[in-house]
Amino acid sequence: MYDLTGFQRDLLYVIAGEDEPHGLAIKEELEQYYEKEIHHGRLYPNLDTLVDKGLVEKGRRDRRTNFYTLTRRGRRELEARREWESQYVDL
């Protein structure tokens, strides 16, 4: 997780919080959070990086739509990150 960008970590959180979100749903969620447009040229290469790192699986809903889910490793990495964060932030 330490070698991911903040944007990539945010992608993991969005994917974890949704049920097999497709790229456009992830994009819309992040646009609300960032309050600015997320371009496809930023979104999809970063999703592919997460797939390549084994943190996310990409499935196919139909010929035009892919969906994303966390792998077991992705979930473990998010849990470890949250534990690490909780050492420093007590809400």
C-alpha cells in the first residue's frame, strides 16, 4: 500500500464501498469527493495499475462495461492501512 498514490488508495476505498462498481460509477464518486472532473486518462490507467498489483480484479459485465472488485489482498491492504491510520488519528 505504501507504494500507491493517494488517488490509487481512494480508488480502493471507493471500490470497497460499492458492489462491483463500473468505471463510470467510480469516476462519479471521485468527482463528488474531489469536486472536479476526473478524466478517463487518469482513471483507467490507475485502475489497471491496481489490477496489475493484485489488489483489484476486473470483470466484464457486458461488451462495453467492466466492473471492479477488491481481491483478498486488496482487502487485507486496506485493513492494514486503516489500522496504521488509527495509530495517528483517533476519531
